[in-house]
Amino acid sequence: MRAFLARFLKSQAIGHGRFVRLWRVVGRPDGWEWGAYQQRHGGFQHVGDKVYFGGGTVVTDPPYVHLGYGVGLAGCTIVGHDGSVAILNRTFGNPLDGVGFTVIEDNAFVGLGAIVMPNVRIGADAMVAAGSVVTKDVPAGAIVGGIPAKVIGKTADLAAQWDKDSRALPWYPIIAARGESGYDAAVEAELVRQRVKYFFEDPGVAWQREDPEA
């Protein structure tokens, strides 16, 4: 019954913008489903297909935000206005406007806790590292990190390194069979079991590190 209700609420929320709060409680939409809702009802300038909205993502001014195809937002904040303007207006008596745009192009990713300031364009296939503050444009295919964010690498190089590292993991066959979805409830428990065993048990890579106090 719950599954049927969740499917009904999902269709109503994404299709018609109805019962959204109830859907979030009962259906617990994932980031892809929430992206589909935002595409139709979020009030954005544009949201492409297959956009991921991770939990905790905050967009202060959706009308000034353009999100391309396949963008991933992982609990980040996209700032569309500078709140200090209201205080400056009152203090100095000058009419000011601190609103700006944000463009995030196809397949770009913004990590957990990152902040994207106004008047920024993030290029296609770019990545913003967790906790970064983006104050200027990010080139396509670049990885940026830090405060303020600076170029620290290329996404193509990172993908190649992660592919090499992933193939060396004991549970890689499960990952390979799962494909690019990134999650499969049918194998998640086994993945967690193997990872915990690898990290903490025999031999336990977490305990092979040198003592940080040494």
C-alpha cells in the first residue's frame, strides 16, 4: 500500500506540483526524482534532464539559475543575491542591486558544502570540490577547490585515476555489474559488508596508517 501511495504521490508531484510535502515524507524522493520535480516546478531559468539535487541543496534565487543536462548538486548552496545590500541601502541611503546569475553547464558537479556566488559560470564537465567557495568562472573540464576556488586538476584525469583505483577493490565485480546507476538496493547490503571488512577487519586498511600523533 505504501509503495502504491508513493508512486501516486510522485506522479502528482512531478506531473502537477501537487502533494509535494506528503510525497517527500512518504515517497522519500531521491536526488534524481527531486531534480525532475525542480525541472518542472522549481521556478528556475532552466533545468535540463537528469539533474541531481542532493539533500541539503539550497538555491536562493532559482529564476536566475540555469542548470544544464546531467548537472549534479550535492548539498551545495547557490547564492543569487548579496544580502549585505539591504544593510548598505539602509546605512548609506544608496539604492543598490546585488543580484546575479548562475550558469552550470552540462554534466558539471558541485560538491557537498560548496558555495557558488553570483555571476558565475561553471563550464561543462567541471567539478567543484566539497567546501569550496566559487567566486569566478570555472573552465570546462576543470576541477576547482579551496576558498576562493582555484583550478586544482582535470576531471578526465580524476576519472582515469578513480577507474584504476576502483578496479583494484575486492568488490569491483559488483560495481561493474551495477553499471553507471551508482546505487542498487539489491546489492547495497553486500557492498557495505565487503567495504567494512576491507576497511576495518582483515587486514583493515584503516589500521595500517601511521599513528597521526607519531
